[in-house]
Amino acid sequence: MNNLEMDLSSNGSPVIIIENFASQLACSPVDKKVALRMDEEDELSHFRECFHIPKAKDLPPTDSTLVNKDENCIYFAGNSLGLQPKKIKTYLDEELDKWAKMGVHGHLNGKRPWIFGDECIVELMANIVGAHKEEVALMNGLTVNLHLLLLSFFKPTTNRFKILMEAKAFPSDHYAVESQLQLHGLNVEGSMLMIEPRKGEETLRIEDILAVIEKEGDSVAVILFSGVQYYTGQLFDIPRITKAGQEKGCIVGFDIAHAVGNVELHLHDWGVDFACWCSYKYLNSGAGGLAGAYIHEKHSRTVKPALTGWWGHEFQTRFLMENKLQLSPGINGFRLSNPPILLVCALHASLEVFGQTTMKFLRKKSILLTGYLEYLIRHYYSEDKDDSEKPYVKIITPSSIEERGCQLTLVFSIPVKILFQELEKRGVACDMREPDAVRVAPVPLYNSFHDVHRFIEILGSAITSAEQMKDTTARS
């Protein structure tokens, strides 16, 4: 067992681990030597070779005069779009060749018979979300799946008609809930219950969430939360929210788009009623990739799809074409159409990488990787706007490792659009979100500790340039 494993297995905090390495190397904790040593001892580092990492010069916003010719970009945008697994092209070519050579016979032959394409990889997906294979389906897109699930789980009554969610949920979730309420003829303002952070705070306190559930729960039909909040990066306490909601008689579901492949999930053991997610962020399946949905087995015989399709029919009699629906139990009954095999291939390539390790190991590395990023930011920057010695950078993501995944959301005292452009010019791929945030997400599958150290160096240069531009604009 190497030093990194020993430190992580003993539950050392990132700060302790970083400073221990610095002590061993007889250098400052912010020295690049620490990053390089942690990379040397990272037993997950070989997974980086499974992905195509763009060169800085190939990113459209890059200024070629500000980057080294053949240097990789700093890719901290996996929370928006994961990198491409190298195996994707091979798997796509396999199916394209099969189509070319076999035509219709590809439905029942080859490594991925097309009629079973999704089922070939569903167990890999179930392992990542902590569910039984029979509780998970790969189908459609995230919002389509959310609508299908809400159509079955949201059954408003005179007394129980509200949907509870966090304020500033991702827009597609917000719109989906609005339209579901309208579909039932309900007043959106009176039926859409949104929890706001306390005044002056950016994130929600678990005690406030639980208090609202206790107070309003008798009128709430469905609680719908994110697993990880897309803007702030806050990881919600899924088991406690689930337990509190169900004790009040609510159905509890989660959009885990920003949690899947990012943090450990145990949907079955936590008793979550339903969940849905996309696969193109931390699951690296490509833009618009095949999405996932989950329904706990306790609902497999009682919750039926409101809208049905051919692929929800039991396989044994599906092709008899008798138009007498024999519905598959649970989430499999919600499938509408045959799986899109090219999207299956893309997801397969990524899930196969995940299958070579566990979310437990990835999460351990992630805690240290993001902790290292936080450590360097707090060393070089201040959250006090009146500090004359250090530039202002505020981390709005919770500092507690139990309340965040790999993403940190940063706000600055200088105009964020100018700063973001300066980062992009220097070969950094991250993410700006209105009104004033930059989201950075070091992903444990393919990001390194050296990536983090390089980012901090580039951030310093970008801030200096952005401040100069701000001053020039002000004088003019």
C-alpha cells in the first residue's frame, strides 16, 4: 500500500495528507513537487490513458501565444461534458461494420445484439448508482425520463398536491415540474414549493430542508431534489431527505445528473422511490447520450407507466405482435422503444472503464483532488473583499467533503466574463454560469494533481490580466 492509499484509508483530511507529503519532500505544500508525488502514488492515474484529452491549442478560444504548443488543456468541464473514452470509436466501428455486413441480422448477433443492447450494459450502470439490475433502465433523455416518472408517481389529491424542490433547480427540472402541475390543472404558484437558502447564504442547510418537509409534508405529493446541485456543487443528503419525506407520506425522487459517476450512490439501500440521470457529464457518453432511470423494487408491481410503448412489453411475447400488452414489471415497463445502439456503444465504452474500479476508490481520490484545489485557492486567495494582500476568490460550494462532489463553484471580485475569457485563452476548459460563477470540476477518472497545480498557476495569470483589462476599461 502506498502513502496515498494509507492516508486515504485512514480517513485523513485532504489538508493533513497534503501537508504530510510536503513534509516528506521538505518543501512547501503549494510546491509543484507535492502534486507530482501525489500523481506518482495515485493508483488510479492509469485511467487517464483511457480518454482523449484535448490539446490546449485545439480549443477554439485558446490564444496560441499563451500556451505551449503540444501541452494538454486543463479540462475541468467534466460536470458539463465528460471527455471521450478512447474505446468509443472501436465500439462504434464494430456496430457499423456489423450493420454493413449483416443488415437486419445484427439484431440478434454479435457482441451487442441490438435488441439487447441496453441490457448488455445495464448491470454496469446499476453498480454505479447502487441499485439492482432490475431497478435500472437505460433509455431516452433525462427530461423525457423525468416526465415519464412524474406521470406515474405524481398523483395529486385535494390534500396532497404539491411538488417540493430546491430553488434554482436546473431549468429543465423546473420546467418539467411546472408542466406536470399544469397538466393536472393545478396552480403552479400554489403547488410548486421551493426551498431557498437562508438570506446571505448560497447553499441549503439540511436542517432547513428537513424542517420544511416536517411542516409542509402532509400537503406534498412528491419531493424532487438534485443529488448534487448543478450551480453550487452542493451534495444533498439523499438518505436523510428520503427518510424524512417518506415518513410524511411523500414520494421522494432525485435528479442525479450531477451525482452519478461523481459520488457514491446507494439508491436501493437508501429506499429512494425513483431517480433519473443523463450520462454525458461524469459518465462520458457524449453530448445527448443515453439517459438512465431507476424505480425501487418495492414499486415494481404497483407503479405502472402512464404512457406505454412496445419495448415495455415482456420480451418472451413481445414479438408475437398480438397487441395485448404484457407489461414488464418496474422500470423495464417504462421503456418505449428499442435501444439506440450507437448511443449504447458510447456509454458502454465509459461504463467499462468504471467497471475496472469502484465508486468508493474514485470518491477517495476525488476528495483529495478537490481538497487539493481548495487548499491552493485558500492559500493564494481571500474570501475577504477588504483584504489588500490577496485577490478575492470565494468558494460557494460547501467545504465539508460530505456536502460536495468534485466540483467547486467560484465567484470573483472582478467581472466573471472577462476572467472566464482569460482562462479560456490559456487553455482551460471550465464552465461559466450566470450570474457570476465559474464552475471547476477535477474529475478523478482523468484529471491529475498536476492539472490542479497548473490550473492555479493559470488562474493567477488570468486574474492579473482581467484586473488590468478592468482598470483600462475604467480609465477609458
